[in-house]
Amino acid sequence: ETPTKQKTKKTNLKVLDKLIRSGQEINIDGDLLLLNRVNSGGSIIINGTLIITQIVDGSIRCDGDFMMLQAFSKANIVFHGVEVDNKFLQDRLNRVELIKDEIRITPALKETNWV
């Protein structure tokens, strides 16, 4: 009897505790956990999964499996080439994912307290 081989997804997770300021553009090949905010005029372009623990005022372009974030009304969020309406991303942390060609947004928690 041959043991079953398990497929493991290789991840290239980068963790940043850096404020993304106006005029800065961060390009990430892989996954990103951002422990700070994205100011207005700041930009993140990523082809992996994105999690941002603080508010997004800037621009996000994400083609990963999902992203988790909270955005203000002036943020510009594009997920898999589709602009996401910010009214669905305010007031809480949200999970944004593509399921069967449909972008689904679900609240991660009612209230998020990062410790």
C-alpha cells in the first residue's frame, strides 16, 4: 500500500509593519499581511492574498484568493479587475473573495480589536 501524498500550497507571505504614504507604491509577488494603514495616495499592487489590519484610504489592486480590509469612502479598491464599491467595506473588517465569477464580501467580525 502506497502512502497518500498530500499537496501543500507553497506560500510566500510577507509581513510589513509600515505606513504606506501618499506617493508610495508597493508591488508584492505573493501574499501580504500589512500591520499598518494605506494613506490616501498610497498604493498596493499584489497578485496574492492581502490582509490589512488598519484603514485603507489609498489604492489597492489585488488578484489573490481573497483580501481582508476596511476601507474609507475615498479608497480605490480593485479585486480581480473589478472595482469594489467602498460602501460595502466601511465600518468593519471584511473578507473579499471571488467565488464562481462573483465577488463576495462578508464581514470578518462585528468588531475587530487587534492586540
